[in-house]
Amino acid sequence: MRAKRYDVVVIGSGPGGEGAAMKLVKSGKQVAIIEAFDKVGGGCTHWGTIPSKALRHNIQLLRDFRRNPLFQHTHDQVQIEYSDLLQAAGKVINEQVRSRLRHYARNRVDVIHGRAHFTGPHQVEVVQSGGVGETIEAEHFVIATGSRPYRPDDLDFSHPRTLDSDSVLRLDRTPDSITIYGAGVIGCEYASIFCNLDVKVNLVNTRDRLLSFLDDEITDALSYHLRNQGTVIRHDEEYEQVEALDDGVVLHCKSGKKFKTDVLLWANGRSGNTEAMGLEEIGVSVNHRGQIEVDKTYVTSLPHVYAVGDVVGPPALASASYDQGRFVGAQIATGSADWQLIDDFPTGIYTLPEISSLGRTERELTAQKVPYEVGQAGFRTIARAQITGHDVGMLKLLFHRETLEILGIHCFGEGASEIVHIGQAVMAQPDKANSLLYFAETTFNYPTMAEAYRVAALNGLNRIF
């Protein structure tokens, strides 16, 4: 059978693959997407960003309901199980899949389901679930296969009580208790979800503080509120073994501590999805974590093969992956991209309350000997936060004492991942346009959460004038 031929083949239909495919097809290229799963959207849609954030949103609704005095007489009548939350998340996933399929069909992007294996530098074989294979050729390839939870060899993930961030989405009951090993973004988010379902949560951290890449004040606040919601946090622990029993799971730590709970969620590290793709055979370099090595333009060791998204490692964010895909698509279509990817991108962490940050932290500015000052707005003073009942949190602006240039934005509280983009737009402005004065002299709608920028700016100016 004669091989199908395309200008570009994109392997993986997550954010990185979607960004590349749409940029390429809009540039007049003939494009195909190969997706191993039977539905498009990648891990982001089916096992990562979308389901976990949908779970978190519904937990927030439940929490708001329980705290609202208007519904106090009905609190005992509402019992929500984890499976109910998963069902609600499934509706969002299905709608995301449908919209993406319409998007690909409308733009004439061929979607081919099956596992891709390189049989040559310009050729892949796609094997479908029934074992039927077809050969596809292309001038360029974009690999956007994403990542999966890292699974140590000594853990038995076939045991129903030993879970990772994929299999936890198949849990059919609300556990009585859970130990989460790994206190990174995923671990902290799931700790928020389960403790607000009245599940006893142990969050076991391999480091000395939560999310150490964030501003210290923000992580201190997160630790406080997780503990206040019932989570037990253990820092500086390293597992020795996991003992899966009929009535629970015991996490044995090298410190001698033992944690026995109903289930264990392993949330410590991820690996690139590159197994059995034949990459090494064609000369594409892959590291020990299964991540593809690329240069700053996302070119692999073969000049016609690109890789984007989680499969190349950090930052491993859906938003950044999509931009990487578009960036690569422009390079393939025109020989160069007419824009540069930003160095500073916002981080969104969907705990309860949520966190978002952009730019440098106080720790970094101090180490770099930058003369900075801080402007803060506590949400307890913001009218909109008082109205909605989401008055926990703050907006923190770090700015240069002399030039008033905004150097960092750190937000903790409901809506943080939305609020940060207002500051991002100002930080992206050239020269003197990036100034704390913008927020002090701009009229914001009242009452809104955006008003926190004016409050924080005036607070900061009062510190230096």
C-alpha cells in the first residue's frame, strides 16, 4: 500500500500539538495529527488540566455552599461523593473533545488514531488498536506526545489502593483517608480537593517547604490554609517502601515514619511519552526521563523534527505548550517565527485558594541585590471579595524603588489565575510604560477584584514617598 504523505505530521493532540497544527494549516500546509488515544485532546483534556480543574471548581462550589449562611438549614441534606465530581468533570471533557473535533474538521486537519513509530527519518508507521498499521510520510514532524506520571519500579500500581494522577480519576468512591506522596503542583491541588471532601489527607513532601519556586509568603499562606482545612503536611521525607494491603496502604519513610491510609496517591515526578516511538533509532536524543532534548527553537537532533510541550520537560504548562506549538508551526511554515516566546509566563496553581505568580520573587531580588519595595492588597479589604465571601488572600506587587518598574506579581486567593493577567499586560510594556504608577492612576470598575491593583500600588507608593 502506498504511504500517505503530508507536509507536516503532528504526533499528539494536546495543547502543543493543537497549537502547531492550527498554525501550520492556517499557513497553507497539509497537516495530519496522530493521536494514540481514541479521543483528541491529549493528557491535558483527559487526565490532567481539565479534569483536575473541573474537580477543583466543583469543590469550591460545595465549599461556598457550606459556608453560606443562607443555606445553613440545608447543609446536612447535601452529600457529595468523589464519583459525583468525576461525573461532572466528564461533561466538560466531552465538550472539549467535541469542540476540538469540529475545529480540526473545519480546518481540514486529518486526525489519525493509533500509535506512531518512526521507521525512518521521514516516515512513521501508525498502529491502530486492532493491530492494523499504515505508513505515513512527511517533510517535517512535530512531537507533542506529552508526559505521564513517573512510576518507580518497586511500586505496584496494579493494586487498587495505589494510585497516580491518572488512575485517581478512575477512583469510584470517596476514600476515608489518603496519603499523597509528592507536594508539587499536582500533590497540592489534590490535597485541596480531598480535604474539602472531608477526607483525612497526609501530604508528604520530599523538600523543606511547599512549592519552593514560589514567593515564600505565598507558600507560607498555602501551608497555613491547607492545614486549616485538615491536611497534615510532612516535610523532608523520602519513601523507603510502599506496602499495599487489603485494608489500606502503608507508606514507609526513611525517617522511620509510617502513614497508613485508605489509598496512596503517588504524585512525585513525570516522564515523557516517548517509549516505543523509535526515536533513538532515527537519531533523536531522549534523556533518562523520556524527555526529548531540544534547542531553544525546539528543534531536536534532527533538523526536520521538532518537539514541544511536556515531552521536552519544564515548564510543562498547557498554556506554554500551546505557544510552543504555534512558535514551531511558524518556523516550519515560514523558516522563522515573527515573534519570540516570552521569558516570564504566569504560573497558575489551582489549590483552595488558588495561586498565580509572574516574575521574580523577593528571595530572587534580594539575591540579585535589586532595590525593590512591596505593595500589598489584602482581599479582606476589597469590597468584591467581601461580597462573594472570598476574602482570603492577597495581591502582592514587587517593584523597583527608583524606576517603579514592576518586577513580580504574586497572588493568593480566589480568582488569582485571572487577576494576574492584568499585571502581566503592564509588565510586558517597554521602558517606562511598565510602572507601578499605571495602577495608581487608572480607574478600575468598583467593586471588582481588579481594584486590588490600585490598593496594592498605593500601598507600595506610600512606602517610598
